[in-house]
Amino acid sequence: MQEKKSPPWWKFGHMWLVVGGPAVVVVASFITLYLAIMSPNPIIDVQAEAREARVAAPVNSPMPNMAPAMQARNHAATGVPAPVKP
């Protein structure tokens, strides 16, 4: 009785998925790390943005697009204008 000699591991397609899949993920993680280190996001100054928002915000605007969120949501399709508060 003679046993068949099995082919080497690289001749099996599913073995390339088992080894190659995680290898691709490791390479992609190093590429992501490189991109994160070489092009960091700028630091956001929250206080400066708050000051700009206060300056740009209109005070007591009669425009209908500045209605409160709940009222605008409830009357978006009907076109009911926002009530004017004295």
C-alpha cells in the first residue's frame, strides 16, 4: 500500500484566505497608522467657535426659519408661521 503525498500548503486556495486575510488587515493597520501620524487633525478651539456662534446668531429674529425646533418640525409641511411672542 502506497500513500499519496499531499501537495504543499501554498497550493491550497483556502489556506491563502486563512493566512492572507489577517496579513492584509495587519498591513492596512500600519498604513492607517502612518496616515494618522503624518496628517493629524487640527486642534479645535471650542471657545473660539462659541464666540463666533454668539456673534453670528441673530437676536429675536422674526424669520420663520429661526422657529424653535419642535415647532418647525411639527409645522414643516403645513407652513404655519411661528407665533410672535410679545
